[in-house]
Amino acid sequence: MPLVTPSPFDAGTEFDRQVRNLTDRGYPALAGLDDEKFAALVAPLRAEAVALPGGADAPYDLEAGRVPFLLVVARDVVPVEETMPRTTLHGGRLPGFVDHSFEPGALERFVATEETGAGGLSAYLLYGVERGEEFCGAVPETAMAAIAGRGRTLLTIEEGVALITHFPEVLVKNKCFSLGGSRCGDRRVPAIWISKKAPKLGWCWAGNPHTWLGMASAAGRRAAGE
């Protein structure tokens, strides 16, 4: 079935959809909040979404893996171990999972790099998001350098989960993506791909290319009041 891109794009409507999406997936309860308090936590970001560059002309092409913005809830509010199982493939039913290659305690050590500026943000917008399949087959460290050279930012683990939570259509065979914005001090780079007919959060080595893994990036992040 071909992907349908909403047109014209309305940022306020899309923001409301993403809030409902997280609520329907149980994020308020995972955060220890009721639905109203969760909505109040993210509500200030609606104005930021509407004010983002591009407006109705914002890049929105699900087939090409480009979306205008994501509402991201960080792991200090809702843990990755709880959000990943709330993802599915487009049209699928099997829950996403964290790969066993993350040894006990490893996932929590993959934190946002200083370059992302995402550390300390609890709820925010990531905008100008690209799946990055142009980097399929490229060495991850080379792809990360190219993205930095364009003035763009790499996605963190939480942001990768947000991407497939709000837009499961972008995770497709041979067009999966690495998340170079979260690192743990070694040469591992987190990535999300398809395994056992479900989304999987795993990792690959920074020097090892994969034909089916690109490198996701974004134009930037915006918190309320910025």
C-alpha cells in the first residue's frame, strides 16, 4: 500500500496527533502522571511546533523518511526499556524490543552526546528529521562526520524511538538507521532495524558499514520558550 502524505501540513494538528499517540500508548502512566498532567507537561511545545520554520511547506515525505518534527519524551521521564516495546512496524502487531547485545546496565550508559545538546531535556521537539538512507553502506563514523559538516545533528536513542513511534512507516527493509547522538564512550553506535518482524534497538561498530543502515539526523531541537 503506498504511503500517503497529509497535505497541506498543519503543525498544530500534527502536534495534537502526536500527543494523543503517546497517551494512547500509555506514556502518562509510565511517567507516573495522569493524562491531564502529561498533556500539561508537553502543552507548551505546541506553540513551538507551530512556529517552526517551513509551516505548511515543511518537508514531509514518509516514503523518503523525512518528517517535519517529533515530540520527544526523554528517558528520565519514560525509560527506553518501556518505550521500545510500544513500537511496531507499520501494519504490524509484534512489539519492538531491545536486543540482548546490550549487556546488563549498558543501555543506560548510552547517553546523549554533548554535541546534541539534548542532555537535560525532558520533553522537546526534534525538527527537520531525516531517516538518512543516503548513508546506507557508508562507514558510520564517516556518515556522522558528513552530517556534522552540514550543521545537522545526530539522533539519540530516545529520538529514534520517537521517530518510529510517531511514524512507523519510516522503518522499512533496507532503510533502517543508526542513532549516533547516543554514545557510551566506546565504538558502538546504537541503531534501529527490523528483526523477527518487529523493530529492534541494537548497535553496530562505528567502523563497520551495513548496506541496510543509514544515519538519522535532524535540523535541530527546540524546548518550550526557546
